[in-house]
Amino acid sequence: MSENRAPDTVRTIDADGVGGVERTQLQMITRRFLRHRPAMISLGVLVVITLFAFVGPYLWTWDHTVHREIPPSVPPNADHPLGTTTAGNDVLGQLMRGAQQTLKVAFTVSILGTVVGSLWGATAGYYGGRVDSLMMRIVDVFMIVPLLVMVAAIAGSVRGGTTWWAVALIIAAFSWAQIARVVRGVVLSLREQEFVEAARAAGASPGWIIVRHLLPNAAGPIIVAATLLVAVAILLEAGMSFLSFGIQLPDISLGQMIGDARTAASTRPWLFYPPGVLLVVICLTINFIGDGLRDALDPRQTMERR
Amino acid sequence: MTATDATNSEREGTVDRDDVVLEVDGLSVTFESDDGPLRAVREVSYVLRAGEALGIVGESGSGKSVTSMAIMGLLPRNARVTGSARVLGQEVIGLTDAQISKVRGERIAMIFQDPLTSLNPVYTVGYQIAEAVLAHRNVSRAKAMERALELLELVGIPHPEQRLRQYPHELSGGMRQRVVIAIAMANEPDVIIADEPTTALDVTVQAQVLEALNAARRETGAALVLITHDLGVVAGNVDRVAVMYGGRIVESGPVEEVFYRPRMPYALGLLGSLPRLDAGRRERLNPITGTPPSLSAMPPGCSFAPRCPLARQQCHEEEPLLLGVDEHGDRVSADVTDPAAHSAACHFSAELGESSPADLFRPARQGAGEGGAAEDTGGDRADTAPDPAGGEPILTVTNLVKNFPIRSKGLLRRKIGEVQAVSGISLELRERETLALVGESGCGKSTTARLLLQLIRRTSGEVYYRGQPLHTLTPRQMRPLRRDLQLVFQDPFASLDPRMTVADIVAEPLRIHGEGNGSARRRVGELLDLVGLNPEHGSRYPHEFSGGQRQRIGVARALALNPRVLVLDEPVSALDVSIQAGVINLLEDLQDELGLSYLFVSHDLSVVRHIADRVAVMYLGRIVETGTTEQLFGAPAHPYTQALISAIPLPDPVKERTRERIIVTGDVPSPADPPSGCRFRTRCPKFANELSAQEQVRCVEEPPELADRGSGHHDACHYSEVVELI
């Protein structure tokens, strides 16, 4: 009897009944993301907003600038669905342009800040010791200096300080430090894990370990920080515009629209609520998408193949 | 001792219920979970009499701890407990928290595995013992403190007056566990439940703690429930044993009956899969195939049927009851309350007869798939083992030293001291041999392993691989050599990147060394097959595998680059017994097939005896004895080796109770401040008991060198003397 059993030992060991079609990693991540309902809805909404912001201006009659033909301070009507401003802008046209500029700034900041911050933090955390001390002191400097003071100092001397990319670069330069701190903290504990040592024993270089092991395992906190950064960037941009260092008239951003309309919220609500609601919706969708991404990237989330 | 007394008195008298202190009847525990109900414990019944010791053995997930937690009322809210448990006749299942608190501590006390988490770090040891006394007795605080002192003395803690005023972190692990025992016995309970009380401890300390536990029993007359996965601990310390599997008791009886005449294939399989200190080297282990069942998907019949070589139709359909068996294994219905009764839950217990584990669980060649070339080597493989004296040295270490700096806190991080992790050791690993590096935790064995692989930088000393110095290489120069020198880790959970698929993990070393995608993928298939895993499962993630399977993945990764030397850092110590045997067999097969040399780092002497050709024993950063496995286990010369060997519990009740013991006292000193002269002298039984004051001076002043006792057996003791222990 035992002779009969011997050959199929190999199979019995992992015959634990996990059937199903094998899939590639990317397919599985995609599947997990597709199943995350809030993330999928948010993604849909964000796509609509993006189309609205980038394609909308080509379809709509009015752009964001002042036009003599536009009657000032008119509430929403058939010609101007979101009304007009005192100066004679079409609010819908402004909203499209504003959303476009805000999205561009927010995503540029988020991507730049996250990439730079993650690499910086992971490198500091992986090497530890003196390298870590030095790199983190630099981070501290960036975190201590008040952003708006630096902006005021830099903006005057930067040529084209009012274009969206200049604004994005300035914000990114001061927000990567936050991400670097988060990532370094995570990496400090990850680097003690045996799988990192296993990679070293196999001959992996520090760069390989940081990119292949440390960053993927820190993906959760990184994504959370990146989504938060989007919201932070939008708010900072608004603040800068308000202090007349950000995107300047005649160009417009959501933050600027809100700032301009802050006293008009009760008297001319059509000026305040559209940009306000759009801003909140953008921040929310990005947070939900971040949640979905974080879960989809974590293979331990066993929503399938159990 | 108590065992024979208890059984004798029971056989004479009729079964009376007066001295029953704990009666568990049909106890079941179900956890509600997202995957449906998890039936952790099913219909467990047993009876415990005054002064008796019951051992509950089982692998992880068998429900042995949950049973006791249910009795203590310590389960979380999502647990549903049915059945009954009576302590001195009083039902404890279903009591409110306030009601059961009166029973806990007063009548039943529990000792947990981890003594660090079961003591409160912000109170002194004395305060915590006194508090346990005050909780159930109306005495003054001063009286309670007196009692605390008395208890500390009882459990064998030296200088109890000082210890009373210390905090838990100031005590060593063994010391803390003894404090926990003192707390448990504070109110002279009727039942003490000890849940893996020594699993987190070193063997020499384990012996001390078990001694303290026995002292506690003698003093209080309490009955003991000893829950453990270690069959050796059970053999020496209990009267009766119950074996749990898949949430049920599958066999129970007097310890000799169960160990010598098991009537359930699982119990037999467990005994067969255990590497034994008293068995010859390389006698092939007989692992139980497969893995324990998942609690959410229990097989309909006998839960062991999927892994059982005897299983037939009836086993898969009908769950066998726990029935008494007579000496022929025939099933008779016996009173479960009879302490001498031997019962088993198996339809075919009669067929087991006098079978040995080898008859039943014939070793099957793992990984003998398309890729494996070697034939089944069958039983003993000693004939294939290389001649220990022969073989070219492949890895040579001379005078290796590693000191870790202790730095001050703050910005400057000045060096304020040194941990002497490894203090001048020399080793020689030969072609195709297994050299075991043995020692307790903190002796520097894992540091040594990492020094050899240049994963940490040595302080001084030399490492040569095939005559080429490794210690002078830069990390970049070292990289190509890593092909030949690979590492397998202890923890199969932490050593695999959870974000990577198994195929990517195994292929990683290939990719690092520039192998193309196509050939890497082919090689991964071969490797998984070689270690006995299904190559089609490569696209899964590590968390989908069991511990044993993960360890196989770790081995596959280490083999990816066709190394010559594998450094194995405690490769089986995190695994359950039945799984461990399969991995050990796999390692042995791979060595034969691929001609590997192993440096096997372990604290487990039984495994070492089984797998190693030569052994080096380490203590506090020094090698104290080295020789072939036969020399070292047959004629240990250094007092530390002798103590280590005699501290390993044998899974054999009679041998375990009658063998000669050399007990070491105390704990391993701090490597930041090792003793002068011989580092073992502070714990050495020879130094303390046999040597004269003049002789002792030499131990204090002069560090002993490794000296040849002839035929390559070296030891580092000024007054070494061979003792036969097994």
C-alpha cells in the first residue's frame, strides 16, 4: 500500500485544492482593482472631471477670460449655465480652465514629490547610520522653512513664476520631504526583514533591493501619502494664488476662484459653490482611488483565489 | 515518581470521582469568521485528578491552546463555546467575567508561552506576585510580600530578596518564566495549565523551568495540564497524554502506552517524524505527508484520513469515535474517566499492531519528479555519507572575530562598549559534508553564518573559499562568488518577500546574476519540482503556502544558482514536527544529489545528530568542542556539551525519566561583558562542584584553547573528561 502512495507524494504536498486559472501579476492587480467599487466609481468620476477640464474648453463657447459680450453678475441662465462674474467672465468657462490648471499642478506635485521623496527616504532608510543622519537633516531643513516665505523669496526671481509648471515645481520642492520621512520610517523596519537579507545573500545591489523589495513593500504608506499630497498641493496652490504668487489672472485655478468668491458665498453662491464642490470631489475621488490601488497592490488581500 | 504512584493507586482503587479536579466534557469551540465557522475544538473530553499531570500534544492549529483558553474563559467574543468544564464540580463554561475571575488564579492558574508579555513591565516582580496573593486572600501587603519571597525561593530563583525589587526587563527569559510560575502557584491552585511554557526558552533553561514547574506541583499538590508540541517534554513530565489533531483528541492514555504502543496512525507518525538524540545518524525520518487540515474545511470523515497511509473508504466518510483500546488494539468501550484507559479515535487501531513508523509512513522520495535523478534511497543513508576525514576543505575560517559596537544615544553616537558576538573561532567545512554549528541563543552562531557569507563585516580573522580570501573583497567583488555560497533562513514567513510571486522569488538570484527571462522561468520550474512543489504554483504568493512549503521555496531560491555551499540558519526550527521531517529529508536528498556542503546552524541537538557529519558547539562566541557527530554525542568531553545533551528531552518516557543529568544553573552571561578565563565557568557544574580552589584559579585566569583529544575531536576545557550520556 505504501509503495502505491510513494509516487504521488509530490502532488499531495500542495494539493490543497486551490483551483482556478493562473494569471499574471498585472492581471491580478487589475482584477483586484476592478473589484474595488469605491475606487472604480471614483475613477469614473475623475475621468469625467478630467475630460471636462481638458476637452471642455474646446466645446464651450466661452473661455475663462473677460469678454465684453458677457453681462456681469448674472445668476445661472440658459446662456451661462453657471452664471457670470462681476468682471464679466463666464463661470463655466472659468471652472473648466481652473480645474485644468489645478489638476495639472496637483498631479505634477504628487508624482514629482512622491518619486523624489520615496527614493530619498528609501535610500536613507536602507543605508542608515551617517548617510541616514545627513539625508534626514536635509529633509528637516525643507520641513522647517515655511513654504510661503520661500515661495515669496523664490517666485520673484523665477522667470515665468506664474505658469502652472513653475507653481508645481515650487510646491513639489517643498513637499517631497514629508513623503521622504514616511518612507524612511517604513523602510527602517523593512530592511531588517529576512527577505532583504536573502536578496543581499543572492548578490543584489542596494539599488536593486530598494527598487525591487523596499519600495513595493512600502507601497501602502506611499500611496496614502501621495493621495494626501494631491489635496495638499491643491490647497497650497490656492493659498499661493491668494498671496498673488500662484497662477495669476487672467489665468485661473480652482483655488483662486474660491478665494475670489469667498465673500460672495451667500450673495452670489454660483461663484463659490461650483469650484468648491469640484475641489472636494477631486480630493475625494483621489483618496478612494488611492485606497483601491493600495489594496490591489497588496497580494495578501485575498478577495479572490481563496 | 508521581507517575507510577498515581497509576498504581488508581489501579488498586475503583474509579471514584472524589479526587477529580477538572472534568471537561464535550467541549467545543467555534470561531465565527468571514470564511464561515472555524471549528477549532470539537467534542474534547478529559478528566484530571488531584496531583496528576496530563500532557496535551499537538501541532500548531490542533486546538490544544484554545481548549485551555476556553476553560479559563479567556477566549475573544467571537468564540462560541459549548459543552462543559467543571473545576472541583463547579461549571465554568458560561460564567460571567466577574464569576470566573474568582475561579481563575484561586483554583486554576495558567502559565503562558511568552513570559515577557504575561508580566507587566511597569511593576516590580515582587509587586506582581503580591498582587496575585492579595487578589484572592485577605492579608496585609507585608504578608503578601513575604509570601512572594517564599514563592521565588521555591521556583529556584537565586537572591530572591533582590529580585523582588526588580522589573521584568531586568530578568532573563528563564527567570521571568519562573516568576510567572510563582504567580501561578501563589494561591495554591488545584489545577495549573501551562501552555508551551518552555517553547521560547533555550534547552538548558528549559530544564530549569521544568524543574521549577515540578517544584510548584510538589508544593501545591496541583494537577498539571502541560500543553506542548514537544514530545520529549511530555515524555518526561506527565503521567497521561492526550494527542490532539484537527481540534479533537485522537488518542489518549498513560504516557508509556501512547509512546510505546500508539493506536492511532497520527501518533505513530509524529513519533516517526521526530529526529532523535538516541537514534543513529542519518536514519531516515518518516514524515507524514501533506499538511494539517484547514479548520474551515474539515474533511467529512476522520480529519487525519487525507494524510493517513491506512485510510480507506470508511475513514473518509465516518468520523471515528474516541474509544478505548485493549492491548491488541481492538476497540472496546471503556470509561474515559479511568486514568489507566488507553483510547484512540481510529477505525482500524487494531491493524497498527506493533508496527513501527517506518512500516507505515515509508519514506517517500520528495521531489522525485521528472527533474529528480536519484533513486529512492530507502531507509538508512549512512552508506552514502562521505568519509568525515576525507573531502577537500571548501570553506575555511581562521580566528574570526566580530565585535558589535554599543553606541551612546544622541547625536554623537560615541562608542561606549562592545558586544563580543564572535571571539576568535576557526572552522573548516569540507566538500559534501554537513558541519553543524550548535549553541543556545546569543552564542554567536547566526553571526558566524553571516560573517562567512560576508553579509556582515568581520572585525578580524580570515575566511577562505577554496583558497580564495573572501574577507578582503569589496561587495562588488563578492557578488559573483555569491553564486556558490547561499543561505537558507529560519523564518519561512519573513524570508520571502510578500509582494512577489513564488516564481519571481525563486528567479530573483538568477535575474540578479543576469540570466534571461526565458531560461530563468525554465529553471524555476525545475527548482520547484526539485524541492517537491508543484511548478504550476509559481504564480502564487507566499502567503498561500504553509510553513513547510515556504521553507521549500526558500531552499529552491538558495539552489537557483547551483551553489556549492549552503548555509542553513535554523532551517527547521520554525516548523511543526511532522513537516520538519519532510524538510530534513529533502535537505539530505539534495545534498546527495547535488553534492552540496552544508553549514547547519541550529540549537536543536536532535536534528543536528540526525543530519550532521561533524559538529562544533559554540558558547558565548567561542567554540568549546568540535568533532564528528559520533565522537561528540558518544563521548562529549566539555561540560557545556554534556549539559546541552542531557538537557534535550528524549521522546521516550522510560529513558527520559531514568537518564543521568548534568544540570547547568543560571543564564548565559552578557556577551558585552563575558567572564574572564573560561567563559563557561560561571555556569559550569564541574567548576562549581568538582574542582578545588586551586584548580578553579586556572579556569578564571586562563582561557582554555581547543585541544585535540586525538582523531580530530577537540575541546576547550582545562579539566575535560568524557561522559557517556545516551
